[in-house]
Amino acid sequence: MVKILNVVGARPNFMKMAPIIAAINRRPNEASQRLAHTGQHYDEAMSAVFFGDLGMPEPDINLETRSGTPTRQMAHIMAAFEEVLIAQRPDWVVVVGDVNSTIACALAANKLDVRTAHVEAGLRSFDRSMPEEINRVLTDQLADLLLTPSADADANLLREGIPIERIERVGNVMIDTLFQQLERARNSTILDQLELRPGEFAALTAHRPANVDNPKALRRIWSAIGEIARELPVIFPAHPRTRARMREFGLSAPAGVRVIAPLSYLDFLRLWSNARLALTDSGGLQEETTALGVPCLTLRDNTERPITIEQGTNRLVGSDPARIVGAAREILSGGVSFAGRAPELWDGNAADRIVEALIVRARLAEIVNSDQIAPAAT
Ligand code: UD1
């Protein structure tokens, strides 16, 4: 029996972990799993609500982290996770994505010589000012098994000198969740609640420190969004970080922008899949809009997900108001057609491939650790 300890911490982890847990539970004779939640995200709307929406079991272990400086946050996670690892001694720790919880748990596992698998390995923005980029690079250096979503991720890892044996391309596990939940999301009443008609609004998320922690940058983005909101309503489920910064800088959203609380997964999916246009600085949304075929303008100068531009519906527009508004107008006037397609292996079956890799490699490790391959006695 392969013992797997899964880790989640922040909102974008939940939709990646849900299908992995389900896939492990489909193989009860071969693998078992426990779920640890670091508590990096703790508000009901940022965490608990996703467990219900995604059919995830309650976490078996809570590390009770709260916000703080990144160093304090990660130090707390590492110390608490170390105790869990000593008590559980799993065959695998599985971490997903690029948040502080991801690197903190990978590092704690490495110190105790527990094998770690990183799901969504190999993505690179090549922008070291992003905390997530540092988390990605370091987690990939530490992890024993790098489960990648696409060929560009494989190439990044090989370029960094990671041995080929540690890499396995499994596809995009977040898209497993998206496909599984699309039908259920049709029952969401969010469009009625907000009195919106499909295709007649834009949807916005913004929470990256580079965009929202600096008053000048945030003002520039708001001025662009204000222009767009003259042409169609813009719905903005506000991340707590952004809401706090707006209050701090004395900024209010421009007319035509509706600031609402963070949404559950199903409401969010319903809203996004019906938007005329998505504006975001999130990583995951670039992928979700590609899979949904919704035009997406990414409010950043770089992306760790270039495949969403090459094959999908994504376009980088940075934070320059003229560029953002120009690109939005082109889409609204029908001037650009996005014939996006879902990239290879974004097929809804990534979690099964992940679990197969974990089981096969754990069996190989068993052989290595046994005396079966000791040189024959002469
Ligand atoms: C984190 C991730 C980011 C991800 C984002 C998704 C890192 C480095 N960043 O950023 O990659 O895109 O999550 O949401 O891990 N807060 C609350 N309630 C919560 C959680 C946070 O109020 O449940 C507030 C706190 O004021 C906190 C701030 O949000 O200080 C930032 O939270 P934190 O987890 O440090 O980073 P995020 O900006 O959420």
C-alpha cells in the first residue's frame, strides 16, 4: 500500500488537489491518502467553501498557519509539517502549484528524506521578482518527481539540469476539475443574483503584489478598468489583499465596476465561463479561460504559462492603461477571433496519470530499498 500525504494551503491549491484525492480513492487496494491543510488561506470564502464545492474530504491535519510575513508563515508551516512527517512517515508527499505552502512543505520533507512529488512542475515566468517564481524553482530543485502539465515545462526543467528520470508529463490537473464541475456550475444562480446576461459583462481578478501593493500600479490598472467599464459592466470578486490595499490607499473602484466578495468555485466557474472578456493577473485563470475558450487579457508583462498564448485565448497586456483598453476594445468590437484549443493532455485525466506515476515509482523505490538488486554474491 502506497501511503500518500497530500498538502494544500491556499485557494489555487484546492482545485488541483481535489481530482488527485479522488483518483487515489479509486485505487483503494494500492494507495491510501491523508490531507494536510497548512492554513495559509483560512477565511471561509478563501478555503472552506471549496471543500464543499469540489467534494473534497475535510483535511485530516490542520497546521493552523495564519497570515504574516512570508518568512514567519513558512517557518511556521515547516515546523508544524515536520511533526506531521515524523508521525506519518508517508511514501510520498504531494505538493501542488507555487504558493508559500508548496515550498515550505517540500523543504520540510526533503530534510527528513521523505520523497516529494510536485504537481504543476516546470512552469517559469523567468521573473524573479515574483515570489511564486522562486517557490517554483526551489520546489522543482527539491522534489523527487516532477509532474508537468506541458512540453514547455519539461524543457525548462531539462534546461536547469534536472535529470530526465525525475520528470513525467501528466497534463493539467486543474482542467480535470474544470471539466468535472462545468455541468454542476450550470446550477449556480450567480448570474441571476448579479442580474447579468451571458456574454454581456467582463470579469476581473487582481491580487498580485506587483499590481496591487503599489498605489501607482493599482491606480493605472483602475484607470484602464474604468474605461472598459464604460462599455460593459465589470465584475470584480475582490481578493482580501486587494481590498485591504484599496482601503489603505484610499482608492475606490471606478463607476461600472461591481466589487463583490470572493466566490465559491462553482459560482466563479459560472461567472467566468459566461464572461465576454476576462481580465486577470492570476496564473490559473489563464489556463481556465483557455480551456473555456473565453478571451483573456493578463495584466502582467510575463507568464509562466506561455502555452495559453500560443494555443489558447490569452494575451499579455501588462499594466499600461492604453494597452489594456486597446486590447479590450479589439475584443469587444469582434476585431480579434480567438480560435483557442485545449492543449494536449488537458483532457480531464491528469489525476489518474499522476496517481499511476506515484504508485509505479513507489514500487520501484521499494525494490531499490530492498536487497533484490544487490549484486549477486560471487
Ligand atoms: C497567495 C499566493 C499566490 C496565489 C494567491 C491566491 C504565495 C506567495 N502567494 O497570495 O500565488 O495566487 O494566494 O489567492 O503563496 N488573507 C485573508 N484571508 C485569507 C487569506 C489571506 O484575509 O484566507 C489576506 C491576509 O491579509 C494576508 C493577505 O491576504 O496577509 C495575503 O495572503 P497570502 O496567503 O500571504 O498571499 P496571497 O496574496 O493570498
